[in-house]
Amino acid sequence: MDSIHIRAYAKINLGLDVLSRRADGYHEVRMIMQTVRLFDKLTVRRIRTNSISIKTNLNYLPTDENNLIYRAANLFFQSAGLKPQVHITLQKHIPVAAGMAGGSSDAAAVLTALNELFCTGMDLAALQEIGLHIGADVPYCLLQGTALSEGIGEILTPLPPAPQCYCLIVKPPASVPTKYVYENLCLDEITHPDIDAQLGAIRTGSLKELCGALGNVLESVTLKKHPEISAIKAQMLSLGALGALMSGSGPTVFGLFEDRTAAEQAYYRFKIGEYGRQTYLTRFQQR
């Protein structure tokens, strides 16, 4: 086998709570993570020359060590004690800098593909250990599905599948640096989401209860700079979403619909509007 085709799925945060700021600058979090069926496509090909090369469909993405998939490949080969001999083609569809872990998911997909392509036999835990050196979301992106994420994101507990629904995703044309959001988060003033209520709703399979408990403390920072996020959430709810929330540090907003017709109508309303270029209708993806 000389090449592997693999999908890298996006994620949303059904719940995102920040518990404390650590001395090393990281934050202790408690999050409910969910994979969705919006994905990038990667082809990972074994080559004879000692190099890591990357080609993408977006000319503004770096193709050197500033790209997470380059770092993932480099760390993989170091950990496996192998010479770096790979060419990676990335077809990007997940919005960039959107709070959907697109880069982390690409890195996770590369680790998975290289493990198979080079027959190294690493288990999930070993790949997650490599992934944690790339980014806090990479271990989850290797796991996928519905999961509770704690610590800085590396302590993962697989959960039963969240109740299936239609997920409308809208990304406004804004860039939100994750570092800025966390640095400006005031822990004394935030309202913490009820993560335990979300866990209960997932275990009982209640979409309505899950939507009633949606919450993301990072909205307290991002919404101040980008009020359009609040407007998108309100519009989704007016169009029939049972719940709407910003994902990660933003600016992407998702709305969860039980009714397919309502979801499709909402999708078309947004698609013909100012955010149409990055509007998607999808479903949850389970591991």
C-alpha cells in the first residue's frame, strides 16, 4: 500500500466550561465534544525521498512546520524512529479558524493514516500522546464521536452517542484568535453551563433537554467583539432550532433541529444571505 485516503471530521462543542487558569497559562476545562459530518479530505502517500511535503487547495495555508499536519507527520516519524518519507494532499472544506478543530482534525487524520501506511502498530493511546504535543484538541479528534473532555482537553471519556439531529452550521466572516479569547476570559464573571445536565440528556437520549443545557463560557468574550454571533443564534432559534450555540472560541454558530423540513428551510435562508458562503447542514458523526 502506497497511499491512503482519509477524512478529517470537524467538531462542535455542545458544552464548554472553563474551571480555572493554571500556572503554566493553560486552562482547566470541562467540555462535551461532538463530531459532525463536515470533513476535509486528505491523501497521504508514501514517497522515496526523505521529506515531508504538503499540497493544499487553499493558497494561504502554510505547507511547512507552521502547518499542524506537517508537525503531526514530523512527530510521528520521530516517535516511530523512521525517516520522513511522505507527501500529503489536503482538500480543505472545514472553515479555517472557526472553532471547529479543523487543523487538529487534519493532524489526527495524518497520524492515523501514517500509522497504517507505515505499519507501526501504535494504539490509540500512543497516537493521542503524540497528538497532545501538537494541540489540546488532537487527542479528541483521534477518538471522535461524543465525549467528555477535561484537564486541558486531554482527559477524554467516551460517551453514548448524542441524540441524532440536524445540525446547521454558519460561520460569519470573522477571525477569532483562540489565545485572545482565553486571555480575556474573566472567570469571576462567567455563568457556567450545566455540563452534568448535558451528560444526563445524552445518556437518556433527550435532544430537547440537551439543547436546553447548551452553554459556552467563551461566548462572554467573543460576543462583545462580534455581535453578529448573537444575531445568528437568534435567527436560528426563530427558524425552529431547539438550541443554538457558538462552537469553541468562535465565530462559528450551530443550531440543532429535530425537524428535517425546518432545518432545510433554515439552511436555505442562511445560504442566500450574507453568510451563505460558509453555511452547512449536516448531522452528528459517531465513532
